[in-house]
Amino acid sequence: MHPVELQGRIDRELKSLPALRAPDTLLPRVLAAVRHWADRPWYARAWFTWPMWWRVASAAALNVAVITSLFFKPVMVPVKTGLGSP
């Protein structure tokens, strides 16, 4: 059988198959999963959806951590490498 004929026959056979149906339990399970996802606490969601005061507090804490690490880095490097000891 020539490949073009085979392709045509396979195409006709596949098109003659009945359409697949989703199980009856699929929609309730999907709706329950969406409801569970929407009912997550605020801290389990994306940062941009947090309450404003928590976003401000977390951004401030991050800034403090970064500034502190930049401030203490010159002190920590000699101690870590042993250059600062007598």
C-alpha cells in the first residue's frame, strides 16, 4: 500500500471513531479544585495579592537584610579569610 493511501485510510478510520466523553465526575472535581485554590490563605498566594501592610513590611525587611549584609560585608571578609586576626 502506498504511503498516501495508508495516510488517507488512517485519516478516515480516525474520523469515524466516536467523540470521547469526559467522565461525569470531572466537572465537580475541577470545581472543587478551583474552590480550594481560591480559598487559600493570603500568605500562600502571590506576593502582589498580599494585603498592603504585609507587602510593605516584607519589602522593608528585605531592604534591612540587604543593607545589613552590605554594611557588615567588609567586616566579615577579613574574619572569614583569617586576615583580620593578629
